[in-house]
Amino acid sequence: MKRSSSCKIDHGPAGTLTPLMEDPDLDSLLGAADDDHHRNVHVTPLRARGGGKCNYIPLVPDHSSPPSTHRHPLPDLRGISIGASSAYYIIHQYLAATGCLKHDKISTNMYASGTVKMVCHETEIGIDKGRRSRSRIGARVNGCFVIWQMNPGMWSMELVIQGGNKVVAGSNGKIVWRNTPWLGTHAAKGPPRPLRRIIQGLDPKGTANLFSKAECLGEKRVGNEDCFILKVTSDRDDVMERSNGGKGEVIRHVLYGYFSQKSGLLIHMEDSHLTKVLSAVKTPVGNTDYDADNDDAEGIVYWETTVGTSMRDYRDVDGLLIAHQGTSVATLFRFGDSSSTMIRNSRTRMEEVWKIDDIMFNVPGLSLDYFIPPSDIRDAANLPN
């Protein structure tokens, strides 16, 4: 195994960036919306300093079963749509291109480490009597991450960014949990889902399994590549399970994969996540003042997150082609009911350049103990110690 330097970075100035938003935590969105209305000021969803309001859930939308360790036989495609059957053959070609179909060695676990460079481009648009806009580019910061994965469905990730902030997330195959400096340790709502950093080029079989129920939408040119477009939509039951009672609702979560017609490899992935939140709004008193004690009125706030990742630099690792570099761009758009003068629109864009320094399959000694949730998560979920 190629040994890489330890995951250490120089601590820079206090200004740091939270990781790329991939799937906003509904609890934090509720808190951000309420804080925004009660203070009558704009709250930036993704901050350029530690303690951002929105949490980082590095997950993709679909709850899929663990990838099979067996060969991929041709199924009976009679009775299914042309889009679904086309998607199957595209995924079969992807498995062949990455070496999965001729890879006889069964991989039970995986380790990877790498570095990230982040920058936040923020644009704010206020909607009220004094309509205004503002743009700002945040500081560039460096970071590093370590990922562990074990079948079936277990993973763990630690991400450290400049300034000492650390995000930890994991799954034991039954529950997903995470720990952030601004929200502490808590469990993610809904069924366990794959980690995005693994799906974007580190685990070809997991990626193929994620798109196993995809539909082919057609063709599109991405950069210099002609690509097939595959679409995966979260099941309605999974989306409802991730909602928060009557105050918040996950409306949709869709994933798109762009597979090269020439090489068969996945070169771009994009997912879109839309959440609706009901938040208390101050009702106006007269023309200019607001009643600070009246929280009866409700406003609707929407949070739409779009994350696009381009993957490149595929290299052979134990017979599999693994993406070693890429760029991810996340855009978080917050908009509200136009009937409310207290809800302001904002848009935040973050960019991350990532690189894999070290990767290894079938790590000796990796066991279930590495994926045990924290004690408070086990107690809340009634999991055995």
C-alpha cells in the first residue's frame, strides 16, 4: 500500500469554512429559519467561519442495499421501460470499464485518505422595500479527510479543516450519526444511506448499486465528453421518513449521473435536494414596526441544495479504476413565500477541490468495532452496547 503523510494541516486564521453542503439537516434548517425571523436579520446558511447554521450530511439520496460481491448476471428486462433497460446496460458498461466484472478478488472493506481545498462564494439577495444584493468571496482553506468502509453498509469519515474544526460522521449499517462543532452529536433522520465521498469514484460497485433503479434520460455533453444521463429519485417513503413532523418537509431528492459514452466511466454527478420549512413570522404593526411578541403567523421557507461533482484522474488500484481527483460545487438557495416581507432570499456557493492520496482495499484488522455509534446515539436508538 502506498503510504501517505499523516492527516495534518497548519492551523491558519480563525476564519474557516464548513464542509460542502450535500444534504441539509432539517433540524438545523428549522433553527436557522426561526433565528432569522426572530432577529429580523439575514442569516447566512453556510458561513465562512466555524459554527455555521446548516449541518453537513455527506449522503446521497437513495437508500440502497449493500453492493453484491457476486458477478452481475443479465436480468430479465422484459416488461420494464426503455429508460430503465438502457440505464442497466449503461451501468453494466460502467462496471466493465472500472474492472468490476473481471475483478475476482472480493473487497470486504476499504480505507482512503485525501486532502481538500475549499472556498466560499456568497451572494445575498434581500427582498423588502430596500431591495439590495451583496456578493462576497470567503477565505480559501485547506483540510484533510480519512474514510473507512466495510460491507455491508458500514462507513466512517473524519474531516478536519483549517482552524481545527472537525466533522465526524458514520454508519453501522442501521443508523447514520454525525458530530459537528456547532450541533454536537446526533443521528440523521431516515434510513441509512451511502456516504457521498465514497460514491463519487471510490467504490464502483456501490455506485453501480446506487444507480440500479435509474432511468436513462438521454445524452448530454459535459466538458469534452458525450455522456449518458441517468436519474435516481428517492422513494417517497424514504423522503417522508426524513421529514420533521408538520413543521418541516423534504419535498424531493434527485441524483443525476453522467457516464462517458467513450470510456464508460462516471465523470460527473449532481444531486438536488428541496426542503420546505414552516417558520414563525413577526406580523407587522403599522407600516414600519413589527410586533416582537406575536409569533402566531407562519411563513414558508424553502431550502434547495444542489451539489455537482466532477471526477477525473482514474487510476488502477488492485485491478479497479478509482477516481483520484475531482471538484465539487455546492449551491444553497434559500427563498420564501413572497407574501411575507420578513423572509429574504439568499444564495451561497461553495467550491471544493479534493484529491485522494492513499487508498487500500481489504485492510487487515478492520472490524465492526470501528463503526460503533457514540453511546448517546445507541441509547436514543435503543441499540445494544
